Amino acid sequence: MRILVWLAILALALLGRWEHSDAITAAIVPVALLFLVFMSPRALRGAIAAIAAAEAIAWLFGGIGLMIDILPAAIAAFVGWLFARSLVPPRTPLIARAIAAIDGPAHLRDPAVVRYAERLTRLWVWLQFALAALCLLCVAAETWGPSWFVLPSARTFGMTVLPLAVAALFFGEFFLRSRLLPQAPRHTLPAFLAALARVWSDLIEN
């Protein structure tokens, strides 16, 4: 289901760019928000409502174009918040939860694994919030900035740079984990992705 939704979002983004139609691209917004509502635990729906409110305000004051442009920033901030809230005691860092869910809680008895999980969770927090801020900076520069302020367009950053940066950290950490954390169990990439998809809802539930 998740894969189908993300493929639908990608298809809408590509079709909107191909047809040069903001109306088609704007369909991403309700699709993404409905997906988040139905696939997220009840405790997270307040944050999703905040994203919906931000999108409504952007549409009201800037039209469809601004609503599209700030969506990647809103989602990046939401993901960053998911990681950040897991660092607040008595919660367990999100990466530590993933390790326990996929490889077994016994691995968290190793202090090195616990440190690695906390640091990687913090790295995800900083990356997501930095990407959200940069995305908003691109929007501001495109809308009000001087011509010499060189940044990619908000649409290019949100639909290309931001997802590539997230993918670089995710896949880079996966392939480097054997060196960074030698005691971690080995997984093939498809098996790891399948296991992560299976436990993701439980990871973000608390």
C-alpha cells in the first residue's frame, strides 16, 4: 500500500511537470495528507492537522504554487519531529527501536549499539530540519529574494535535492553500517526494507 501511494505521488509529480500543470501537481497534497492520516497512529494526527493547516494557509495567501512548494518542507519537518520526539525521555530513540524490532532487543544491551542508535537518530533530526529550512529558504528566495541570491527553485529543491539527500543518508548508512557498527547483524537491502516497512507503524506509535 505504501509503495503504491508513493508511486502515485511520483506519477503526479512527473505528470504535472510534463504537462506544466500546477493543478495536476497540487493533487499530491491531498494524496499525501490522506496517506499520512490513514497510515499514522492517532497520536500523530495533531501534527498532520498542523501540516494541513499550513498547506491551507499557503494556498490562501500564495495559491496552488506556494501550497506545492512548501509541502516537502512540511513533510521533512514532520519526519524530523518524529525522530526528535523519540529522543525525549522516557521514549527510546527511533533508531534503537528499529534495531530492537528488526534484530531483537538483546542488541540494545551493547552500549556501542545504544550510542550508535542515539547518534544516528540525532543525525536524522538535524538532516530533516535542515532540509525543511533550506526548502523554505528556496521558497522565500524565489518569491522575495534578490536576483543574485543563487538557490535552486523551490520545486527543484523539494522534488529532487531533498529526496536525494534523504536517500543518500539512508542508503549510505545502510552500506556503511558493517564498518561503523561491526557487531550489527547483516541484512540484504530488500530484506531490510521489507522488515522496516513491516515494523514502521509500531516504531512511530509511541
